[in-house]
Amino acid sequence: MYNALLRPLLFSLSSDQAHELTIHAAAWSARNRWSHSLLPFVGVKRRFQPLSGLSTTLWGIHFHHPVGLAAGFDKEGELVPLMQRLGFSHLDIGSMTAKPSNGNPLPRSFRLKRDASLINRMGLNNSGTSSVLRHLDAFKPSIPRSVNIAKTHDPTILGEEGIQDYAQSLSEVLTWGKADLITLNVSCPNTAEGKTFENPDSLSALLSGLDTTIKESPTAPPPILLKLSCDLEKTVLTEITQIAHKKAWIQGFVMSNTSTRRDGLIEPTDRVSAMGKGGLSGKAIAGWSTQSIEWLASSTSHPIIGVGGVFNARDVLEKMQAGASLVQMYTGLVYEGPGVVQRIVSDLTSLMQQKGVETLSPQTAGLLL
Ligand SMILES: Cc1cc2nc3c(=O)[nH]c(=O)nc-3n(C[C@H](O)[C@H](O)[C@H](O)COP(=O)(O)O)c2cc1C
């Protein structure tokens, strides 16, 4: 029903309207649990029991299968019961920022249908870290939840003030004490000042600036992951990895965020140029993100969560073969609909059974391709 009815309906609206409608409907459905009985009509089965060979334990946390929800879809932490019901094995909630922000003016998201991709410049719209954490208190999920923090979308908050802004969110999350993981988003291309913290000097200053917050944490800090973009040259990525390795509290990476690149697209150049600035996501960045995962895996032994253009089982396997232990998706959910996670898990299960592979891991993923 999603492909035949709902998607054509949503795609007849502008990307911004469809986004608003989807998030409102999803938040309503998350609050009204009886509505989950309607999910089979959009391809979400009632019974969902992933094969035990798909599970993995990382950082001492159990994941039933590799596929999680990427940050940005549930910025407010209001969709958790629904996303768990769709079958995701883990969620990255946010990005949330120390101060609330409405983000950028509309239009701020665009569909590139021929590329199965999106461009967005949402601009880190969220109600602020303390408010999002309050939303999260409404439901305790049975799957791991990462809390994703970024710098407030305000061009006047720069340098040392920017570091303090991250520190404030981090301190609130550590005091809250219920995050299974924390993701430090240092790679959002849609910041008001047009800069990220991915530059090695800025990153070094940021991580050193957060040392005190970590030391003073009233609860044992959960593993903290660094979310990077796939626009980095291999040498810069290696430098960033070395900087991250100096901090024992950085225990993994999320690769990748959206891209500022526009090459290799099928959509006509003038149409894409008219969309303006923003981060590209979806199929168009799949290859770049997989390449970056491979580079990252060659310079770290920390676990990597692979993100960028995951739409089906093959995409999961390619990310895992490159070195990812888990994957996340956002744009694939928009294009493939709410049944996509269960479909991927079922396809991975069939492939493992056909090929006699008992456990899925970065080491065995290639056998299934
Ligand atoms: C509309 C939109 C909003 C996003 N917002 C965030 C965000 O707030 N924080 C973040 O870390 N990533 C954000 N992302 C990036 C995604 O989490 C993901 O890294 C990226 O889209 C690549 O994955 P995909 O191809 O599966 O979409 C956003 C992506 C989209 C499309």
C-alpha cells in the first residue's frame, strides 16, 4: 500500500509538506499505540523476530540486527515507540542543541527522485536538549537509543562559545543518564555559520574542551561516537581519526552525514542548482560513504556505524563489507516506506540461510554479496 498509494500521495506534495505531514502523523501514531494495528496495511508485519545470527554486541550493548534509524528523522524524541515497532534495532535521536532553534526558512528540503536522494538544509531545528530529553522520558524503549548532539544553529555562537554550547548539551545528557550511546555531530553542513567542527584544529579544540564535562559527569558516560561527513579527503580523515584516538571516551564513529557534493547526479544540473545549499543524502552518496567507511576502517579498530544510501539488504552488506558493524538509514525510509526495515532483515535472513552463513559481521558480509 505504501508504494501504490501513500508514496504517490506524499510525493505529490512538496518535500517540506510531506516531511511535516509524515512527522506529525508519526508522532500522533507514536502517542496512540492502538494505531499500530494499522501498520500491516503499510507493510509492517505484526510478528517480527530477527534471526539470532543477525545480532551483535558492541560496547557491551546488544543489537538484534544491524539496521538503525539515522539522526534527523526523530529530532524531538517523539517517535520512539513507532520506530521501535517498525523494527529498527537502534535509534539515533536528534540532533538536539543547547538552545532551541526553528532552523532555516522554507523551502529547506528537496527530492531528487531520479537519484533516489534528498537535499536538505533543515538547519538543526529542535526544541533544545532539555526539552528533547523530557520527550524521551515518556517512553522507555527495549532497543538502544543514541542521543545526538550538535552546536546550536546560531552564527554568533562561534569558537570557544561553540565548544561551551556542545558542553552544555553533553552535560545535560550525562546528567539525564539514560542514553545508551551519545553521538557528537561535528559534520552537519547546514550550520548557520557555514562551518563544521570537522577541521582537525577545531575538532582537537572541541574534544579537549569536552574533557572536563566528561570528567565531571555524575553518571558513567556511555560510549561516545563521532559523526563525520563523507566529504573528507583520506589524509584528513586519518588525521581526524588520530585526534579522536587521543580521547579514550570516543569509542566509535558514524560515517556518514550528508554531503555537499553535487557531482554524478541524474537530475538536471539547473534543477539541482535551483535547490541551493544543503546536504545530499540517499543513493547519490552511497558510494562515497562506503568508500569513507573503508578508509576509516583502515585507520581505526573502533566500531563504525555505516550511513548513506541504505535502501536494501545489498546496501547493508556493502557497508558491512567496507567495515561497518551496524548501519543506519533515513532517506531509504522516505523512498521505501515503513516496511523497509523488516524487508531488509528478512532478505538478509534468506541470504544467510541460502549461503549457510551463521552470523553476520563485517568479516562475513562479503560472502553474501
Ligand atoms: C532531512 C534530514 C535531516 C537530517 N538531520 C540530521 C541531524 O539533525 N543530525 C544528524 O546527525 N544527521 C542528520 N541527517 C543526516 C542523516 O542522519 C544521515 O547521516 C544522512 O542522511 C545519510 O543517510 P541516508 O542516505 O540514509 O539519508 C539528516 C538527514 C536528512 C535527510
